[in-house]
Amino acid sequence: MLKRKSESASSDAPRAALAGLLVGAAALASGCAPVTTLDGERLSVRSDAFADYVEDVFREQNRVATELAFALEDERDPERLDLLEAAEDGLFAACANLNALATARRDGERMGPLRGLSAAREAPECERAAADARAVLDAGGGPAARNETSRRVLSEP
């Protein structure tokens, strides 16, 4: 038996409302779940410790990105260059939403609470990518070992 359009729309409305409610509830519940840092510490997303953690991750990924930029500029070995480029790509991908959050806050823009929370909850992935990129840099001595300019820039707060 075929439904008329009006019957189909009216019977789908409660289903759509329920789906929206479930999505909203899931988003709120995930916002309350603790985040586990790279060193295994569990932080409540509503805590000052979590806010400090997100800021620390943001600053570290910026330091690593700067070091990668110098290393990529100075590197001549094609194999090492590939490793550095892959580390940079991984860092940018993992930290993109965290950087967008920082940019929005810097510019006085609002992301919305769920989008901002979602970006902040990605800090452990960004932290992991920064640690991986740091390991690639350290394996080659890093740019500070080869370049006085990078030593000066990287030592500035």
C-alpha cells in the first residue's frame, strides 16, 4: 500500500526529532567524557587542567612545526626530506582543528560550543603527531644543530 506524501512526512517527523535528540544527547555525553593525554593522564574536558593541556599541546605543535620548517629548508638528503615532509603533513592534519580553534579565539570569532569542544578533544591526536614529528627531527639532529638562525628563533618564548 502506498502512502500519500502527507502521511509519509507526518510519520517521519517524530522519527527525525528522535534522531536529532539522540545525536544531541550523544554529543553532550561525549563532551563530559574525560580525555586521555599521551602520557595516560585522564582529564575532564571542563577542568582547568584540560584547558592548560590544550594550550600546552598547541604551543608544542607550533614549536615542532617551526623546527620542521627550518629542517625542510636545510635538508639535502632526499630520504630524510621525505620523512620530514611526512611528519609535517601528519602534524598539520592532526592539529588542523586545534589550530582552527586557536585562530577563531585569537580573532574573537565563535566556533560554537560543540565544534569548539570537538576541536579541543582532538588535542591528544595533535600531541601524538607532535611527538612523532619531534622524534623524526631528533633522529636527524634537528635544525638547531645545523643552523644558528633556527637556534635563535627556537629559543625565543
